[in-house]
Amino acid sequence: MKKVFAILSIVAIFSFGSTMTAVAQDSTATAQTTAVADSAVSDSTQVTEAAATVEEGGMHKSLKQKFIEGGAGWMAPIAFCLIVGLALCIERILYLSLSSTNTKKLLTNIDEAWNTGGVEAALEVCRNTRGPVASIFYQGLSRYDEGLDVVEKSVASYGGVQLGLLEKNLTWVSLFITLAPSLGFLGTVVGMIQAFDKIQQVGDISATVVAGGMKVALLTTVFGLITAMILQVFFNYILTLIESMTNEMEDSSISLLDIIVKHQKK
């Protein structure tokens, strides 16, 4: 399940990357639009264009059009938060997937190797096994001659180090989750101020000026919230993986101490 989720994550980020490239090309080729004279004609024209856009390109083209309408000044930072945040999430998912270990099998192999070759054989098993659990076991077994208390402290201390490695870069993902909607809200406020400035310049409350300005302003909030929700799903999934691995590390560390005590009695 972890590998399937990781593959789907990679496909999603590459698909979004191609969308952002197409958006940049479209925004470069798009000329500035002329001012609209009549509000009723403008509203009907916008509805017609929106319908034509959905018919021709579907949701993909409609999303690009809305992204362009939101303005590059505000949409680009939000897109940056999404792309970099997804990249960090996928990196963590791949790292955690590759770090998972069958702890029961590892403990059995350590016990069997100890019976045949002593502590050195058990250390060799840990060296040949990937993942944080094997690294913790190696640190503990390497101090076997110093006593059980030292082994226990070593396992606990190095467990904290491995936990920090598992949570690497998650603070940046958390930052992007908070920053994306904040940028969206800021873009909305600035857009509303610009809309009221236009109303003041015109000297009359026109439905076209108000609707156009508000639409552009609200688009930044929409994209910011969508970005935050996507990253939040990945963030919570990563926290679930880390929590599972942490519980596994703690449980297996107790089992390792039991193995050490058993062989000390022999």
C-alpha cells in the first residue's frame, strides 16, 4: 500500500508540473483584454466563454484559465508552495517506505546469529539490514560489554536521533500548509482594495467592475485553500507512517533487551 501511494504521488506531481508549464506558456501568449462597456453584455459573454472553455478543454483547461485570471503575482507563490510541498512529501513517503523493516524477522535473525557466532554475528546481521530499527539495534549491541544499563540508554538515545531523521523537512511542509491559504487571503484582500479603487475612479458602482475584481480576488483564496488541503492529506499520511514506525521501534527495542538478558544468563 505504501509503494502504491508513493507511485500515485509521483504521477500527481509530474501531472501538476506539466499543467504549470502549460499555464506559463498560455499566460505569456495572452494579450491584455479590452475594457467592457455594458454589464449585461459582459456577463453573458463571460458565461458563454466559460461554457466554451469547459466544452473544449474540460476541467484541465478551465483550471489553467482560472489560474491565469488569478494573477501571476499571487498564484505563482501558491503554486510554489504546492510543488515544493508535494516534492518534500513524496521524498518523505519514499524514505519511510524504504526504511520499513520486518522487525520480527530481524529479531529472530539476531537471536539465531547470536547463538551461532555471538555478539559479532548479531552485529553483522544489523549491519546488513537497512532501516532505523537495525541502526538502533546496532548501537545497542555495540555496547553490550558495557552492561545492560548502558545498552538501554544507548538504544533510547539513538532512537531519538532516528526519530528526528524520520521527521526531517516536515516543518517546511507544515509551513507551506499555513502559508498557502494565508497568501490566498492576502491576495483576496489586495484584490478587493483594487476593486474598490476602480469603483472610486469610475465614480459609479458597476456590476462589471465589482464582479470582475471580486472574482480575481477570490480565486487566490480558492487556490490557496486547495493547496493547503492537498498538502494536509499528505502531511497526515506521513505522520501516520512515522507514528507506526515509532511504535515499532519502541516495541522491538524492548524485545532486543529481552534477547540480551536471555544470552547474559547463558
